[in-house]
Amino acid sequence: MEPIHSIQPVMSPLRPHLSRLVLALWLAACPTPAGWGAETLSIELPPPNTDGGLPLMAALKARKTTREFSAQPVDDQTLGNLLWAAFGVNRAATGGRTAPSAMNAQETDLYVACADGLFRYEAGPHHLRRVLTADLRALTGGQEFARQAPLALIYVADLSRLSRARPADREFYAAVDTGYISQNVYLYCASAGLATVVHDLDRPPLAQAMGLGPDQRVILAQAVGFPKPPEP
């Protein structure tokens, strides 16, 4: 993920006349103030580029799992395209998404872990909300690729949104819905030349580090980045 240039304070304690440039420089130089920055910074993503890319059949042919990543950061446009393809809003009038969900509960939240911290994707405004400043990628998997990949997508289900489903079925529906979203990610990565792998993980430590509530469940994680170039 490239350095963030479009951080916007939602409840900034700074004086209103400070320019965005001054604010960005201040954030780069100073630690995030306790009780403010982790929950009050939104990062606007570029509008998704919905034209171009591989035809569906070509993307299916190219779809694969890759466990080796380069250190090349993922630019903001590619990240915005990726998240929109995963579970973005494709029908503004109804709030419909690019992946189905049981009873249209839309219970899955996408979190992005990277070197800059932990962010939650908010599909309606198509932006990221900073949740933590800590880099949690090492908690998303026990293998080395989890630490090497520039991005780790974390799929978290809020089971309270599945109130129309029987309690015994809610985690099942959440797991199925995560599968739809992660496959969207696979197909976008195949189309855009990115590498990705979906993987299991030790959920309780990550859930604790993320500060999840009792109705929230970590379902899966998915590493994303550019493929490692072949050895010369």
C-alpha cells in the first residue's frame, strides 16, 4: 500500500485552518494521538475502474494460488479496484454488492492489514477507515508469506446481522459468503496480475488484537500482493 495522501480527520482536534498538507506532514512525523487517530481517519479510495481487465473466461483460466510475494507496494487505484471487486457496491440505488450474502445480510466486513496499520473497508462511501496503527499481518497466518505480502485481507463476519437465520446456521452462512468474496478477489488478482492465497489462521489472537466484539468472527485471511519475480 502506498503512503496515504488523502487522510481526512472526522473529528480533528486540530485548528480548522491547518491545511491538508500540514496535517499529512504532522501525521508522518508524530505518533497518532491516543484516543483519536486510530478511529477517526478515513482514507478515500479512487473510484473503481470497472472497464477493461481480462474477459471472465481468461481470468478463470489464469486464477491460481501463489505463496511468494514481492515487496512492491500495491497502489491506491489497484487497492480500490480490489476491494470493490471483492465486495463493493455495484448497484447504488439498492446497495447491492458484487458478491451475494445470505438473506442480503451483508454480514461480512473486509479488513486490510498492512504496514501502515489495520483498516476497515466501507463499501458505501468506498473508503478505508483506520482501526489500528499496528501492523497485524504476522497474526494472519503462520507461514512466511503472511508477513511478506503487502496486504492481508481479513474476513470478519458480524453474526448479529444474520438475525433472520437460525443461530445454529449463522456461522455456516458467514463461511459460504466469505467464499464468494474471496473468489472475487482471486479473479480480480488473476485479471490484474496480482498474487494471492487464501489461508486458515489462529483466530483468537487476531480477534483479540483487532478488538472484535462477541458477535464478530474471523473467518479467513487472504494475502495479496505482486508476485515475486523469478530468479535470474
